[in-house]
Amino acid sequence: MSANIYDYINPIKVSVVITLLFAIYSLSFKTRLHRFLLLILIICFSTELTNSILIYHGISIRILNSISMVFHHLLWLLVLRENISPKKTLTLFTIIFVLFSILNFFFIETTTSYNYYTFTLGAFFYVVFFIYESFHQLEKENLPFFISNNFILTTAPLLFFFGMSLLFGFKNKSITSTIVFNSMTLYNFIINLVCLVYYTLLNIYIYREKTIKK
């Protein structure tokens, strides 16, 4: 157990707990965007906690991670939908994402491996619609959009989606397990980096929402 302490306590797990507690204290479940974010953080916390238990007992975490990832991506697409113009188009692509995730889970990558294709597709949809909306607002010269709190929220998962999609795109353990420095692998380096940005931006959003409420 002590040899794999990183599986039980690491910066990502600590960040999840701190961000969730801060969100519960600061946000309102009655507000739609707050509700989506709270659900995202609850999913992240539940997944990290359950993963630790499964790893401790030597049980595979592939199925759990694949399922929780679908809900994580779905909620982020719903968050984005609240903040962009082509809502109907994104709704259609969100439905496509859900249908593909079900198909992939049962018939393509199935439960024998993590569902990389589902992660990449959901991330791709999110990034494309985010970029589209950003250019749309830029054309309108709507500069306040880019300093709004909602923009900070929708920016939060961008690097996470982009970085992890590139990493998962290789689907090659020899690449992801490459030692970057000391004993840290490329996978651990990237996931810690993108999660640092992810949770930092979420905490900034939560803090600003808390300040606005006052």
C-alpha cells in the first residue's frame, strides 16, 4: 500500500475535495450553471473516492472511469450550451455524443478498456463549439464576454480536454509511461498539469460567483 500511496493521495484528489467543498459553501443549487458545476464536482469526487477503494482491493477501474467520463463530458456540454448562441445545434451534437458513448461502451471499445473514443469525441465537440462561440463574440466585438465569469467557467476544461485527447490519441502505453523526470511519467505530468489549470479556473469562477452574491 505505501508503495502506491500516489494512487490514494495525490494533488488531483486534494484539488477535487477542496474545490467541491468551496463550491458547496459558495454556490446555489437553484442556479442552473451552479447546479451543473456542483454535479460535475460530485462526479469527480465520487469517481476519485471509488477509484481509491477499487485500487486498494485490486479491482479494475476501467468501467467506472468510462461511465463517469460520459456524465462529466455531458454536463460540460450542457454548461457550454447555456453560454453559446447555437443552442439547438449543440443539443443535437450532445445527443450524438450520448448515443455514440452507449454504442462505444457496448460494441466498440466495450468494457475491456477505457473508452478513449468517447472521451475524444466529447472533448472535440466541446472545443469546436467553444472556439466557434469565441470567434462569434469577437466578430461582434463583444469584449465583455471574454472577461465574464461564465467565460472563465467554460474555459476551465479546455486544456484538460485538449491535453488528455492528445495523450489518449496515441493509445500507446510505451509513450504515456515515458519517464519525463525522476519517476514521473508523461501521463502523470500531463494530467497533473491540465488538472491544475482545470481546478484553478474553477476556483476562480466560484470565488467570483461568491463575491457577486455578496
